[in-house]
Amino acid sequence: MPAPSQSTSVTHKPLRILYAEDMRELRQVAQMSLTRQGHLIECCVDGAAALERLAAAPGDFDVLITDHHMPNMNGLELVGALRRSQPFTGKIIVFCSELSPQVSAAYASLRVDAFLKKPVFPSALREVLTRLQATA
């Protein structure tokens, strides 16, 4: 009889992630960290670029990660536009350094799946992604 497999944890398929962040260094860190975890990640410089990318192919991504504070179109504007007009059905995670109670409530009304306070640690992001995969 063959020996039982050493791995008893549930293996999830790699996520296809779109990350909207205006700071190049943070995009690079996220790309490196998430790629190491086996995920596929594409980065955009702001919410407007992310909205354009999602409008072109909303089914290309399982998760949108967006920073809140960005030029051109911030995270709240991006999520609002997606919920109003785009057929994006993936999970949404917001990174933020701080949010007022009003902005937090606005995100909640738009059914954001998770918030992570900056600085975001890879272990915290990994935990949220695993939880979101389990509920997909």
C-alpha cells in the first residue's frame, strides 16, 4: 500500500490578481511576494488604469487589490465604478493607511471583501487571500 501523501493541506489554484497602486516600489514588492506564492499578478498605476483593464476583460481576474489613496481615480471611485457598471465578479481587497468612518462605510456598502492597513505584511495578505479562496 502506498504511503500517505505528506501534504494534507488544501491546495488552491493560483489566483489571477489585478493590483492598482500608484507607488512603484509597492507594486514591485506585491508582484514578488504574490508570484512566490504561485499567484499571477498584473499591476496598474492607478484606479483609472485598473478600471480600463477590467472593462476590457473582467473575467481575466479573480481578485482586485486596490490602494485607497491614488491620483486620477482612488480606490473608492474604482470600486464604485466597478459595482455600478462592470461585470467584475471577483473579490476586492482595499489597502489603506487610514480611512475615515464615512469612507469605510462607503466601501462596506460597495461590498468590499477585505481591508488591510498599510504597511501590508505578506503574511496578512496571504491569510486574506486564503480566506477569500475558501469562500469563492
